[in-house]
Amino acid sequence: MNVVAYYRVSTSRQSESGLGLEAQRSYIQQAADQMGWNIVAEFTDTESGAVAPTERQECLKALNVCKEVGASLVVAKLDRLSRDVEHIAGLMKRVAFKVATMPEADSFQLHIYASLAEQERKFISQRTKDGLASLKQRAVNGDVVAQSKIANRDNGRNVAIAAESFKVAHAANKAKADNKALAYDSHIKAAMFEGVKTLAGLARWMNDRKIASPKGEVGKWQAVQVSRLIARLGIEFP
């Protein structure tokens, strides 16, 4: 049987490091060897499991290949496809698929498993909410241990929020700097066309033409500034 392997990791860090991805490949390869499957193509998404499979770019490609060559879709574990039983049910109408960790399970069995897994997640989520509510009430009533746990939880959350805010701000600043740099692309290329071949020469060229720096200064260009600008633009100079 021909199969198309589909992998999903939740973060770009997991994708870059191979965490989770190599395990998924191992599961699928082991199942393929055991069941005699022929892996004809592989696709990988870096996407949250909450996003519907039909809204993931690589998953759509995998589904199309399955349809074109008459193959089944195979995932390492069912949650790599989706954690939502409605998503699973919808996919069953579009394509035959297999799960490497239970390769002999049919569609009916997979549907039941998905339903039970969703029910378990809801139960765990509710139990967590109830436990937190109870902890907060004990803290309000003066329980010192509960108060300490709440404080630690809040501190951890604040650290995570601060880290995320820093990441967003850093990305925004980088994008702003990149956009500013683009305004000088044509000037640098014009200077190179005119035969400027040194950083010092490029700085003089910018100053002679009274081209303002990103800070709005005129006549202040230095070699180190144009060097950074060239590096940001990715221009090969000279």
C-alpha cells in the first residue's frame, strides 16, 4: 500500500531542532516496515494542533497527493493530525488514513479513539480549572502554602508574558530597521555603479550627496555605518 507521510510540529523551534519530528519519522518508518507500506511522499507543517488540517498548507498538499496517486495518509500519532474529533471525522470523508502507533486500527476504531481522547482532554482541563479555583479560595482564606503557590504561578506567568513582549518588540524593531535600510538600497547600488569600492568611499559618496542617515543626520556618514547598512541589506560589496 502506498502512503503519504504527514508530520506536524507545534513550534518553529521544534521544527529547527528536530524535537518531535525525528520521533514521528521513526514511528512511521517502523510501521511502514511492519505493514509493508511504501512511503511515496512526505510533508511537514509547523502549526498548532488547534488549526484544522484543511487549513494547513503542507497538509493540503499531502491530501492532494493522496488523491492523485491513490495513497493513504499516515501520521505518527492521531494528535499530529488533529486533537479535534470533528476534524478527524471530516478527514475520514476525504481520505483514508493510518496511524503509525496503531497501524492496524480501522476508521471506526480511530474515530472512537479520537472521541475518547477529546473527552479525556476536556476532563483534565476542567479538573485543572477546579483545582486552581480551590487553590485560590484557600489562599483567600489565609492558607500560606496556597498563597505561595499562587504567587509562584503569577510570577511564572509574568516572566512568560515579559519574554513574549520582548520577542514581539524585538521583531517590530528589526522590521522597522529593515524598512529604513531599504530606502538606501538604490543609493548604494548607484555608488557601486559609479565605481565606489571602499566603505570609506561609500561614506564620502553619501555625504557629498547630502543623503540623510537613518537618524536624519546629513554629512555624518562613516565607514562603520555604511558597513552595517550593507550587511542588513545583504548586498555584496564592492
